[in-house]
Amino acid sequence: MRFKNCLPKAHSFTLLFVTCARFSYPLHGQILHTHFLKSGFDFDVFALTALVDMYAKLGILVLASQVFDEMTLRHTATWNALIAGYSRHGNMEGALELFRLMPSRNVVSWTAMISGYSQNGMYSKALEMFLDMEKEKGLMPNEVTIASILPACANLGALEVGERIQAYARKYGFLRNLYVSNALLEMYARCGKIDVAKQVFDEIIGKRRNVCSWNSMIMGLAIHGRSNEALQLYGQMLRDGTAPDDVTFVGLLLACTHGDDWRAGELQEAYDLIKRMPMKPDSVIWGALLGACSFHKNVELAEIAANSLFQLEPWSPGNYVILSNIYASAGRWDGVAKLRKLMKGGKIIKAAGYSFIEGEGEIQKFIVEDSSHAKCDEIYTLLHEISTKMKIQTADDFKSELEELCLMED
């Protein structure tokens, strides 16, 4: 265009900014930004929005924010682009601040926040945002919203909300979207509804299934002890022409070590499978083997798995704790002492345990010996009453069983 002395229009730059974002061309994007300003199009809100979006997707948030701040007119899409950029790169505080400052929000705004929280492991925040969105009049979740919130439900065990989301997704035909179907399948598998998960899997017909569909189903079956079905499904996956990845091998590893027909030699077979894998095993695979070693008290293979994990994720306290427990169960107290020394030297601290409880469409988080909850006093009073009743009931049951035994002896 420039060689033929054709002057670009604002729309030309809009398309070019989108292209740079799609193909990750940061240098080209900055050069085009300079030409854009020289061409005098810095008044065009559509081109400027594309520019904000480009910098946000490329991870250059400083320039994205700078362009955003210099704009005199901003559309909702402009706000959404910057919020999505912050969310994508883990700055949820910045995303939330922008979200609250927005003059008006649409489904994309809410979805960007929900997706951001979910992708950054802040599942309770994602669910809280989704429940707030449901209260907004005239605002309906779309396919992206549903695919973003279901992983949060899976990780929180929020089955009640997940079932309600499935009914909504089915009503509006969102299950035709593979991302929604896969997320729903994963949610049911993680929440213990493996037969319902299989129904969702069967609804994903033939070639529509991708490796994620197969992995979720194989993993779900393996975790629920249905190892033969998991291995059979793997065979079907290969026959259908879907290439396995590292997650598939984690599922197979779990199938080898979690089945009801467990044999002592299968843990060694699982380790041999890891060594034969076409890709380098990652922390997920070694973590699966370490978990199996913990269940079957295999110290030798546990040390191999743990040492690999210490290199891949030295900051994770869980790996140290699991190996320490394996040592303790085997009476290897020298190993326990050594690990504690390593944790202390590396300043690795085990986080306090917590749990989530779902009730009346809301998720409550409880930490060990927590006193931060708004209804803390009421909760502990109720727990004390339940504990007292359980002790009385246990004593009464024991007394009645004792009397029954005495009558039988008489």
C-alpha cells in the first residue's frame, strides 16, 4: 500500500493492530502505532480500541494502559480489552478496579472477570462474580461465560450450581460448543458424578471430541477406580485417531495404580510407562506417581518421583509433605528429619488447610481454626451443639448395644 503511495485509513490500522495481536508481532505493532499517530487517526475510537487490545494481548500492559488513559472517548469494548489484558496476565486487582469504574458493563465485561479469576486459580472469586452476574437484569451468560465458570465449579465441588448451569446451557443450545461440553464433562467427573460425565462424553459425537474430551473421561474413570474402562477408552481413543498427550499418560498412570484389581507389580509398570513416554514427564505426571507411592507405601519409587518434583517445582510444600508421610509410614524417621531440615532451609511453609461448603447457591470458605467468618460465633456454637449431641448419641448407642449383648448372654 505504501509503495504505491496509497494513504491508509483508520480502518486499515484497526485491521493491522488485530493482525499483530493474533500473530504476536510486538515490534511491528509498535512501528504501526507510530505510523498511526503520524497519520492523524488518534481520534478514531475503533482503531484506538484495537490498539489497546493489541498491547493487552501482547502483554505490554504499560502501553495498553497509556493508550487507554489518553483516550478522550472510550467504548465498553475499550474497557473490556484492558480488563481482559489484566486478567490474562494475572493482575486481577487491576482488572477489578477497572471493572468497578466502568460506566456500563456487558456480558463480555463480566465474562472477562469470571474467566480471569478462574484461569488464575481464584475459583471462589469466579463463582462469586458469576452469581453476581446472574442478579443483573437483562444480562445472560454466553457460551464463553459458561465455559469459564464450569472449571471453577469443578475445583470447588459446587455441584448444585454446576447442574443449574447445565440446564441453562442445554436450554440455549450451548452444549454444541465443544469447550462447554468439555468443561461440563470435567465438572461432573471432578464432582464424583462419573456416570453423568460419561453421558456428557457420549453426547460429544465422534470427530467433535478432542484430546481434552478423551483425557477428562479417562482421568475421571481412573480416579473413580474404574481402571479397566479407562484403559479400554484409551484403546478406543487410539482407534479413533486422536494422539495422546502428557495428560493422557497421567490418566493411564492413575488407572494402573487406582484400580480395584491392583497388583504389587503395577506400580513398577507405571514407572516403566513414564520412562517410555514420548514426551518429557512434567510435574503432573511425577505427582501422580508420588501419590500412588503414598497409597501403596513404595519408598524407592517415591524418592525417584519426589526428587524429580523437587527440581520441577522446588517451592511446592505438598511434595515434601507426601514424601515425609511415606517415610513415616515406613519408619524411616531419618528421612522425615532430613525433609524437615530441607523445608526449613528453603523456607518452604505448608499452607493452612481449608475447605469449601456449598449451600443455597453460595460457596463458603473455612480455614483451620478460622475466626474471620462474619458468622464465626454462630458457626462454632452450632458445631459445639452437634458435637455434644454426637457424643451423647454415641454413648446411648454403646449402652444399648451393651444391654443387647448382655441379654444375648443371658
